[in-house]
Amino acid sequence: MKLFRKTKMIICAVMALVMIGTAIYTKNFQINADATPALVFTQEYAKTGQPLSVQVVNDSRSFTYVWKVGTTTVSGNSTDTYTPKTADLEKFISATATPTTGTGSYTAQLYFSTLPVFYIDTENKAAIVSKIDYINASLKIQGNDEYNSSNTTLYEGLTEIKGRGNSTWTGTQPNGKKPYRLKLDKKTDVFGMTKSRHFYMLSDHAEPSQMKSLVAQEFAKKQSNDFVSSMTTVILILNGVYNGTYQFGEQIRIQKDRVDITGWEDIAEDIAAAICKADKLSPEEEEELSDILKTNLNWMTAKQITYKGKTYSITDYIKADWPDMNDLDNVGGFLGEIDGWYDEISKFRSSMKAPVQFQNPEYMKTNNAYFDNVQKFINGFEAAVQSKDYCAEYNGKMTHYSELFDLTSLVECLIVNEFTMNLDFMSASQKFYKDIGQPAKMGPPWDFHWAFYMDYYNVWAFDRPDSRHEFYQNNYFKNLIKDPLFITRYYEHYKRIRPTVIEDMIKPDGYIDTLIQKLSSAGGANYIKWNNYWAASYAASQKEVKDFVLAKIGWLDKQFTTLENFVKATGHYKPSLKLKITDVSQSDDQVVITAAINNESDIKKIAFFVNGFHAGTVDVTDNTASLEVPASFLIQNKNSMNVAVIRGLDENGEYIIENKAAISNYSTFISDIKFPTTTTTGERTRQPTTGMTLTLSQRYTPLNQEQQFCGILLLEKQCPF
């Protein structure tokens, strides 16, 4: 993709609202910055029952006024003030001031809504036709009671805008309700969101309630400590025309306070800036060099770049603990997704036929070593997920899947898609990211306009019968839900968030009820505007979402009564009757796990796993086997269970298979052991980037074994080490 640098538009310091002919709304782009006469509103936004006034600036004559609501003239009011009524909501309100002497008139207009209003005007009113190339525009945000200039940051100034999305972009008519991406002229913390230039406007054109994305993102954000994109509903007035409701929010991208990981494209920009500063190259040359670095990533391994006949050693300009990109342990610094659209530049089909593609770095495939190692990483995770004991060889050692993908993020990913019954789950828009030296994470959550369907309220998200994509039929979670460790962590998470996060969503006057009330007026106007929905009415579409959530939670509550009931309800893991854990005894620094087999079993050895990790294998003697497990394998937290799993082996040390799985059983227990102190200082620490001295900010010191168990497996993210 060609990186786009906009040409600055010349605009007036005061962007006056005027009426030109019969146009509904426009902004007057003045070449001169002098005191131009205009009619302006004296209030930031209109409110029902409160006077709304206008004032002519830079013209001292006396005026009479005509007010209009929509196309209807307000009779009997020639003053400079009008008091909006409830019936005026979701309409334009305009005032025209005519001088009592002389000629000419001035008109001001605003859109009356209880939501914030985005006035976007493209340069020369150009249509937005591309998802690749930005076009120039201006943006003015009109606040409301929730977001206004007294309590948050709004925006008025230049922006760039382009299309975004897949089905929401291609599935609408040329003049339909399309989604957009904004790149502001300067970094701004709009509505108190993370400071950035990059934001989105979702159209949800096929979703009449306009609630689904909001409910899903709110649930995801409240149940996780990781980044989840904030969003809120706004009104879009595009080139003077009402375009309906949109979900405005934080673009998912590698950036501080969003997906906060090593960003190779950001490093490319830093390298270009450092070289051009040292060699006194022009801004245009810096842009060109930055583009070269972003579109050909061979410098990551070569550590040099040739530009205009001169070869530059990158380490002469960027001081960094530069990782060996040929080492699998240094795989990281990418944001990707599993997506059946399969339309990015860098992409591959994994060993499980997952359509894997990457947004950043976009040109990952130009560095063969890097791209090859990323594929090895994904395939290594898939091998572990599909193995009999959830471990596979990766980079020369046996590795549990939770060492490759963060277990908490996997649990949170599934519960969000379970709560919403997202039909795109593991089929499209399933994002993931990985930093150097850390497990990957599944997320941030995204794309829920195909969700909340009553037909699926009593179906597990990993088991729904239909899918548009082949990979879903054998997705990761169909395998993970057979793992007692994952099942236990999933059960614990639901029980933890049920009385808090979930209850706050569904209780009377909770989040969903409040959202229904908040969107009732604006959502109704959007429904009338587009009128291409299957719901009987806007209120009916809102009710469908709420009814689904209540039905889904009612059903889930019955499945999650106990861990044993949950295991039976999912139906994928079946503990074997041939072996079981008969005792877990604890001492000061270890636990002893005892297993027994029945007399008819051909089990000769038992492999013991604690919290996913192999603790040892013991021969069976007199139908029993016991193993002493060090405290380092355990989680010391009263709210999180330790999970012991035993798997049967034959006399050759091979897993005994029944129904395509190693025969196994499990038990859970709370640790009473006091953890030993440690002298290890291997804490995950970030080295900040200062000025042009770049330290690859996500390089981490090694973790000892106890820290790995704790950091990977502890759901509350608390660790005694």
C-alpha cells in the first residue's frame, strides 16, 4: 500500500456555518483569516426544553430571524432564540438572520441529537470510494451531555478519510451506509480515548439495533485487563447530508496504550528519521525512505539499508539490543488475524488450514526468515493444541500451548464470543498479536455485527452447526475444550465475572437497559433512514438483542453450576473410568498426587501433569502410582484451582488412545503451600525508547520456571514472584 501524505488544505481559523443556496449544510472554507461576518450558535449543542440562541458576528446591523426544524418553518418567532422540543430530535435546526437594512442574510444550522454529531466535509465534496487511499477532509465534533468541551476532548480540524471493512464495505450500495477510517491531522484523545490520529467509524449497516458492537465491546473491556477498543455511538453528517448512526472508536493498531508491542513499522519510521536527520535529507526523502523500509523488511536481518546508492548500517543510527531474527524465541512484533477474506499482502494457510494474515507489519513476507519463523510459531501452537498432552516440540524443546499463546487471552476470547454467539468467531476478524519474548495473545476482540441471534442461544460457540469457513470446523477451541486445564480456567472465569461484569450488563437499569434508552431516538432515525432491515421496528431490534442476552445467560448459568456439570455440558472431554486421582496431599514444599487404575486396565505408566506442565511419569505398581510435585508447579491463590491431569501409557511409554484421545482423568485442588522465596530477578521489564535512541522496547529478561507457571496460568494476573 502506498503510504499517503495529505496536501494541506487552506482553511479559515474560524469555520463558520453558512447556507449556500439550498444546500442542507456546509462549512465555509475561507482563504483569508480576517473577521468574516457569520451567524453562529451561542450554545455548543441543542437540548430539549432549553433555549438555543444565535448571534451575528462581525456585522453590527439589526436583524430579524427565521427558524426551521427540518424543512418546516417555525411560525411566530422572529427572535434570535428558539427552544427545541422533543419532537425536533434527529432533525436539522437552522436559523436565518436577515438585516433590517441593506441586503444579504446569514444562516447557521446544526443537527439536533442526544448523541455527539460528526460533521465531515471532504475536499471538493469528493466521494469516498477507496479503502486504500485517503482523501482530505475536515471534521468538527458537536458534543452532547456525555461528551462536551467542559468534560472531555472534542476535535475540530483537518482529517483524512477512507473506506474500511469487508462485507460492510462491499455489501452496501454506492450511496449506502459505508464504514470509514479516520486519520486526524494531529494526535488527539477524542472523548478521552487513547491519544492517536487513528480512529474508525463503523456503519453496522446490516444491524438494525446499532447495539451489538457496543454491548460486545463493553463486555469484553470489563472482563479483561488487555486492550479492548473503546467505542461510542455518534451521528455522521457527511458533506451536509445526514448519514445515520455510527460507532466511533479506537482503531486496533500497534501503538502505546492500544496494542502495546514492538512495532516494526514504527521502527522503520524511526530509522528513516534518524538517517535523514544525520544526513540532512529532505522531508520528502524521509517519507520515501520510510516507505522503502516498510515495504521491504530485509533490513531486520541484514541490519542495513541502501538508499540512493549509499548503504547505511542501521545500528549506527539506532541504538538497540537488536534481536537475532533467525531465532524462533525472537518471533514477535506483529498484529494479525484469522480471516476468511484472506485479502492482506502477507498471509499463509496454517497446518490447520487457518487463513492467517497480518496487518502489521503489512509487508512481513518480504523478510523470508521473519515470515518463515512466524509460520513456524503458529504451526507450533497448532501442533500443541492438537497433541495428546497439549505439548509439542518447538525450537528444540517440548512446549505447552500456554507458553505460546497466553491462556488468559484464550479464555477471554472464547467467553466474549460465547456471550455474543458471534457467527464470525474463528472464521473472520479473529485478531491476535505477539511481542518479542512473550506469548501471543488472542485479541483484541472485534467485529460483532453477525452476533446475538436467538437461534443459537443454547449452542456452544465452539460447536455451532453452521459456518462459512472451513477452518471453523476444526478451530483451536474445539481442541482446547477437551483440555481439563482450559476447561477449569474457563469455568473459573465465568464464575468470577457472572456476579459482577455479566450482572451489570443484564440487571434492570444496567448497561443494556441504559443503552436501549440512550439510542432510542437516534437509532430510530437511523432505522427510518436506511430502511433495509428485517426487524419489524427499531424497538423490536433492540428487544431482540436484550432477549438473546438474557436467554444466553440463563442457559449458561445452568451449564456452569459446578465444574463437573460444566465438563459434562460441553461434551468434549470424557474422563476415563480406567484411572483416577485418589489423593492429593500437601506438605510444606510439595504435593503428592496419587493415582489408581482398575484391574482390567492395560496402563503400565502414568504421566502426571500439573497446570498443563509435565511433572513426571511413574510406573504403575499394585495398580497405583504416586508423584511428588514441587511447589513451583502450583498456583498459590485461593480463587484459582490447581489442575492435576493423569494420562495412561502402555509398557512402551506410548499414550493409550480411546476415541482419538489419550485416556486421562483429572482433579482440582487449592494450594495451601507457602511458596518459597526466590532470588531470581527475572521480572518482565520494558526498556523505554528515548529520543532517537531506540531500544527494542519489548525485549524481556528471561523468566524462571516458577514465574512462567505463575505468569502464564494465573487468571488474576497476580504472582508471588
